[in-house]
Amino acid sequence: MANSVGVDGYIHIEGFEKFEREAFDKKKIRAAMRKVGKLVRQKAQMNVGLARGQDSYPVNRSGALQDSINFKLSRSGFLVKVAPYLTSAMGKEFYPAYLHFGVRQGNALKPLAAGAGRGKSNRRARGERSKHVAARKANGWRIEPRANYMSDALQDAGSDVRAILSRAFADALG
């Protein structure tokens, strides 16, 4: 597992910018992108499954997060996106977002009751909103943000991804 600090979740393969997309055999590119998507997906699933909460990764309790990690190939075939997707096992709440961004302690700011504010528009007193937001930030985390296991998977498999895609782009030109 790699260090999550400052990891970029994007890889660019250099040397093929001067060619138009039509110059490549799309079947070979799509096959390579699917292969790369599977590789990164497996690394990400392994990061979640084997970490058991270490390195500030999420704890794998039911396996729903691990099963939700999948890849999608773009229509053109020149892009693959590996991410956790909403599944029926998760219900309506997409909790990978809660794990990644975290949840602050305290209540969200709700609208004022009728007649509780100032004037016709029922507005809060000056500075009340900022006081509430500052108090909420000071409370800490209800769910702390977790490490980005997806970016770590891409970083761990980065050299293999570059090799596969470079070979595929070179073969697809011919």
C-alpha cells in the first residue's frame, strides 16, 4: 500500500499526442483499457480487503464496498474509470463518499421556524450562521475521512499500467 498524501488519480501516457484517434485500432486500445481497468480494480479491492482498517483505509465488514469497486470504459475506448459504484447492497446511501470525505460532528444548519427570524424574509441575525458553522467545525469528525484506496491502487499498479498501455498504443498504430 502506498502513501495517500498527494497521490494523483490520473495517468497520462506520453508519446502518442501527435496522432489522431482514428489512427489507432480501437479494438486493441479497448482491450488494453479493459485489462488495465481489471488490474486497478483488483488492486483497489485488495487494498480494502487486506488493510482491515490499517493505513486509515475503511474496514471491510460486509464486503459491499469491495464488491462495488468496478471499472467503466468510455464510449470512445480511450478512457477507463475505476471507482466504487452504488449497488443494491448499499441501499440508497452511497457511503464510499462518506468514507472518503468524512462527516462532521453536529447538526447541519436548518431553516428557521416561521417567525423566528428577522423581518419579512425570516432571516437569521447577523453572524449567527458563521457562529453555527464554526461551532460545527470545532466539534470534530463523526466519521473521519479515510485514505484514498483508489488512488493508491493506481499508484501501486502504475508501472504495469504504463507498460500495458504503451505496448497497446504502439501495436494499435501498426
